[in-house]
Amino acid sequence: MIKTYIGVGSNIDREHHAHVAYQELQKLGFDLCVSPIYECEPIGFSSQNFYNFIISFVTELSLEELSVRLREIEFKWGREENAQKYQDRTLDLDIVLFGESISQQKPELPRSDIYKYPFVTKPLYDLEPNLVIPGDGRTIADIWQTMKSVSSLKPVSFSL
């Protein structure tokens, strides 16, 4: 049993795909916890704003199995197989943390987005501020306190 944290993003039919993400991830584990949902501007391209949040859960799947299942879910809900990094998304599911796993290869763990993007760090902070990042030694709260430009995050009023 491993606790994992999945970053969820969508800027196409956002509310629908937020619900879809929750429903699909329920099939992969148990004890799901959902952070607040934030709206933020796209980074690296101009388009509609994204909804971003984190869902944590406990799973029996291996890292490899979870990676495959997440990609299958993305494809099922309209992600193009050759999707580029900076383009619109129906559903984007990224493994942010997977237990104590550390990897420089795909999937990178812990995901470096924790240190770069408030739309990843703030939802993690909301869920578990005292969580220690594997291989780093700092907590999510420590990282969140160093973040700049958080004004681009706007809490969304609906919940799952």
C-alpha cells in the first residue's frame, strides 16, 4: 500500500473533467482526499484558464501500473496521444508524489513542479502541509513559504 498524490488539471469543460478525475481515481485506490480547486492562467501559452488540484489516495498499484492507468484515463477522456506540453487539456493527471519514491526518470519523483508552480504546491499545502518531501527533507509548508507570484491562484467555489 502506497500513498500517492496526483496533480489534476483541465482547461476544457473544467468542472466536468474535475468530477471525472475524482470518479476515475476512486477506481485506483481508497481513502481519497481532495484539495481545494484553484483556477489559474495557463503557463507557456495563451488559452482558457485551468482548474488545478491534488487528489491523494492509497493504492495497491505499482508505480508503473499507476502511470499506465493514468495515461489510459487521460486518453479515455479526450487527451491526444501526441499532446504537447503547452496546449489545452481535457484532463491532465500527473504523479506528484508516490510514497517515498525518488526517481530522475519518468515519472520524475518527487515531481519538480512542487518547487516551480503554486498550482501544485498550494493544493499540496492545503492537503498535508507537514508532509516531508522524499529526498529533500523540507515540508510542503517550507516550500510553500518560498513561493512567489501566488496571486494568479483563485479558489473555485465548487467541490467534488
